[in-house]
Amino acid sequence: MIKIKVREIIANNIVYFRVKNGWSQEYLAELLGTSSAYVSEMEHGKRNISSDYIDHIANIFKMELYELLVNREPVISRRIRKKKNK
């Protein structure tokens, strides 16, 4: 059995929902009231995030807290695709 840490699951989900929303790390940092460096550290699993802060992140993404705890496939591309102007 492969052991996955909760921190890694949350980190992957932060990336997943940030990219899904088309947000840069800088924009997410602004919404959270923190720095893009802090967001980067969370996304790479280098930060222990308090339960209150996880709740804050879920609120920013406008979703239920449990969605940050779902074990998803790892996000391969962390880059935001720019929309083409028509």
C-alpha cells in the first residue's frame, strides 16, 4: 500500500482548484491575504497548514472543506493557459 500524506493531498488540491479556476499563485495569494511565496510553499507541501487556514482556503474556492481532502491524480501542469482573444 502506498502511503500518502494529508499535506500532499491538500497541496495537490490547492494546485488543482487554483488551475481549474484559472488563477495565478499571485491572485490566489491576494485572495488569501498572503504572499505568492507562501502559496508556492503550500502547493509544494512545504507548509503545515492549520485547520482554520484550510477552512479559509475552502471558502476562497467557494467549496466544501472535504473537497480539499479528496485524493486526486497529481496535477502535472501548474501553469495557467491564457485564453485566446476572438
